[in-house]
Amino acid sequence: MISTSHRDRCGKRELNRMSQVRRAHVSDHRAIVERVQTWWGDSRTPEQARELSLLLPKLFLQFFSGTSLVRENADGSVAAFLVGFYSADNDEEAYIHFVGVDPALRGRGVARELYTEFFRRAAEAGRREVRAITSPQNTGSIAFHRAMGFALEPGDRELDGLPMHGDYDGPGQHRVCFHRPIPRTK
């Protein structure tokens, strides 16, 4: 019988054989959209997965590829991605817009790695705080953000003790908002 710790070490060695996290490129857009439609296809209808992919228009990589990240598989295909940017209106803030990890790699620290690298780069750029949002139904995202040190922002309503911002993205589109300080680099 193989121990869990042995399996975890083998999984981490396998991940380490993948390319390192790199800056995203405009040419990654098609692959990222396809991944969203595939990776979320197990929890949504094909139409819902396609609609979700519409949250990632090409303009995000045209204008924010320098602040977005991709983790590749050994063959160069996209294994995970983070689309984020630095605020143009507030020199101290950054925002994580969308993150995706291949379901086969979930639970192995890949999302944590992407967030940590985003925090590092944002701090080097003089940013002191990172923000993110999710829907109140996305309990996995809420738990992940809290585990990553994000605090819940007070909202204008609550659901089972969870603060929400009502109609944040339009009528009936309530969101949970997070913020996390990041220390400045030297």
C-alpha cells in the first residue's frame, strides 16, 4: 500500500516537471477559453460553461497579459491560468479576475502557486492589496480565498452569515468581495 505522503510527494514531483509559471500571452486566449468550457463542463451545462468563458474576452490578454499567469503541462499545454491586473485608478490595488486549474491537478497546490506568484509580482510593482470576487454559491472559491488569507468585505446583505454585495454585477447578481493585504518588497 502506498502512503498518502508518498503519493503527495510523487504528485509534487510530477508538478515540478511541468514548466514554471510564466506570463500569459495573447496567443493563450483560445486555449484558456477552451479550458474553461471543458473544465467547468462537469458542473455546468455546455451553455453555462460557454457563458462562463465569456467572462474572459481576448481584451484581458491584450491589455493585461503582463499581469496574468499560465502554468503549463510538460507538453506546453495550459494546465492552469490566472487572469489578473493592477488597478489603473489606485496604485496600491491589484485584482484577480479569473483562475482555472485542470481538474486533474486540483488539490495539489497549483492555484496557491498562481496566487502566490501574483502576490509576489504585485508587491514588486508596489501594490499593497489584492481584491477578488465570487458568487455566494461558489463555496469552494470562498473557502479557498479565506485559506489564502483574504478577508470578506462587509456587504449590504447576508446569506447564512455570509456578507454579500447585492446586485453587484446587475440585478440578482450578488457577489462576495474579498481583499488581502500584501507586504511591500524591498
